[in-house]
Amino acid sequence: MLTKQRSTRSSRLGLLIGLAGVGVGVATGFFVGINPLYLVLPLGAIPFLFYFFSNFEQAVIGLLILRSALDPFSDQQLPALFAIGLDALTLLYVIVMLLTRRTVHTDGFWWFLTSWVAFQGLWLILMALGGLGLDASYLSSSIREWVRLFSWLMVYLLVMQLKDRFSPDKMISWLFLALVIPLTVGLTQIGTHRINGTLGHSNTFATFLLLFLGLTWWKLGHSRPRLPWVLLLGVVAFFYVGTKALFSLIMLAVFVLVLIAPRLNLVNLIGGILLIALVIGLFMSTEFGQERLASIANTPLLNPNIDISRAILLSYGDQNSFNWRLSHWNLLIKAWQQFPIFGYGLASAQPIGNGFLAHSDYVRALVEGGIVGLVAFLAFIVAQFVRLVLLIRSAPRGSRQRSLCLTLLAILLSISVGMITENIWSHTTLFFYWWSLFGIAGWKWNELELSQSPTSTKTRWQPLS
């Protein structure tokens, strides 16, 4: 009977892979019609499809590591093609699991994320019906933005399928390999104006490094020996300063303060102060860093003689990035006032802002989604806070899971602060790894452990004694 069931499942799997092969053939014709150079992508997908199903764990880890190296090929649309391919692979895998009556792992937050992404589709419908500030001619841009959000959902779901195959600690260790190519490229950029690694823009690289700075800090507290993690912390901090992103200093300060607050003692306090002092000291050691810090004195933040109206006027000639932001936000908010309820639609802030991004994710949410969209965006951030707090409360004191969730909470708070003046919502690579970690944080850390090496395709789990 068991042999018959296995045979049935194998035949179903073979049928689905065969159908997927037909789909790849159709995709081949489509991509060739767009650009003959894309022919290699569907053809390469055929052997990878078989590899994906026969070596699922290694394939998923490889895809996760690869994502950080793709942004230099944005002009060739490779990151977008990667996202679409990842979405298709995830959906195909889920279909195979359901048809073969095997478990598809999800959690409560994934269903919330699914509902939230589906809700964002409301703006696609409204734009198509002419119910927003922009007409349907901008619909393609909005669809691309929605697909980007959907890809985060698929990343979360894909990582969840590994929860019974790897220990969480080992899974996170694999993710550190995503640093290798960006930092290697960053080495070649030392001495240039600003380091951006493989992520295209220094600000994008900064938030990516902040995430791994937090993970390295977490590893440092739970690993022996500590020296390799101390060295990695120094390397990541060096490149973090090399981005020369002023907002990154504020984010780092918030991150450290949140991280040490719940367990404040002399050692943590000294360590946090030293880390902040090291980064600020390195930042101020450069002429560019000194100029950026000095520019704050000519803004309403530190100069009581400059109000917002004057700062807007000064922005036309003083080349002060903060004063320019005030002027730009003023332009966007005036535009929002014409369509206050539902705004202009997904990815509309740039055309509304004369080709510039909003440089504030809260202003962006208001302009693109109106009051409804801003409330949904804030609820989305609060939901992540709630999820992490619940995980912290449920995890044993001193456990790695509790420490990781606290680290993610500190990163989330720093991101929320950085969103005030930056376009962090557009940092796709950051959120690719953020949702990977968010899924891992919810795994059952204290119940199971691996009995074999994580590279084995035949891992076996045993209860903790």
C-alpha cells in the first residue's frame, strides 16, 4: 500500500514537472519575442527546475545568497526576472506539496502579510477604474510595485518550507554568505566617493549592512569562539561608514539603544558606546562626513533662525539635502491634498515629485495611498512590532530566539526612524533578507535539533533531551 502511494506521488510530481517544462517552453517564446538574449534564461530554467525539486534545500539557500549580487544588472531587468522566477518556483512547489498531500508550512503572520499584500491590490483596481489621482496609463508601474510586494510574501513562504530541514541558527549562518559578493565589490570601491557594493546606491547598501551588522552582533553573543564574529563586526562597520550615509548614523544609534535597553549593564553599555563612537569617528574622519554633519547647522533642526518656510527658499541654492527634502515634501503634500483619501496609486510618488522619490516613506505612503494607504502602512509596521514582541515574550529568557527577535526589533525601530527622511521602502534587497529572517524567527527553536550536517539532503530531526 505504501509503495502504491509513493508511486502515485511520484507520478504526480513527474506530471507537474512536465507541465512546468511546457510552461518554460511557452516562456521561452515570450522572452525571445522581447529580447533574443533572454533565450538563455528559460533554457537554463529547465535543468534548474529539476535541480530545485531534487535538491530543494540547497537550491533555496543558493537563491537566497544570490539575491545580493543581482542589482548591478538592473538595466538588464535581472532582479525583476529573478523575483518573477522565484514567485513562480514558490507557487509551483506549494502546488506540488498540496497535490502530493504534504505539509505546506505557514504561520499566522504570513496570513496577515498575505491579506495586506492583497489589500494593496485595491489601488490597482482603483487606478484601472480611474478612481485615483493618476490615470490608467501609469498602471504598469503600479503593477510592478505590487509584484515587488508579492515577491516578499513568496520569500517568506519559501523560507518557511525549510523549518523542518535546518536548525534556525544554521539557516541564519548560511545567509551570511550573502555578504561575500557585495563586500568583495565594496573592496574595489575603497577610495571612491561612496561605497555601494553591488546594491547600486550607497543608502541601499547602508540599510543592507545594518541588517547584517545586527545579525553579527547577535552571533557574537551566542557563538564560540567570538573572535571571527568580532572581526566580521569590524569589517561590516567599516563598509557601513564607507557608505557615508548621514541617516545611517541615526539608525545605528537607535539600533544600539534599543538593543541594550532591556539588558542594560556596564558591559553592554560600554560595548554600545564604543560601536557608536567607532562609526561616528570614522565618519567624521573624512572630509565628506564633516561636510554632511556641518550641513545640519543650516537647517531648522539646529538653527532656530531658520524656519521651514525659509529652509524651503534656501533649498533652491544652498544644496542642503535636508532643506531640499522639506521643499520636496511640501510639493508632494500639496499634491496629496487634491486626492486625500486614496491618493495617486502605487509607485506614483516619483512622477508626482517631478521624477524624484519621496525621500520619506511616510510621505510616500500618504501621497500614493492617501489617508487609507498611510493608515494601512502604519498598521503594517505596527503588526511587525507586535509579532516580534509576542515572539520575545514566548521565547525562553536567554535563548537565541529571544535574542534574535530583540535584534530584529531594534532593526525594525531603526528602519522606522530612517523612513522619516529616506526611501527605505524601495530597498528591495534589504526586505528580501528581512522577510527571510522574519520567517526564521518564528520557527520552533526550542523543540528540535538537527542530527546531521545542514548540507545533507536527508536531514533527520530529533527531540531535544
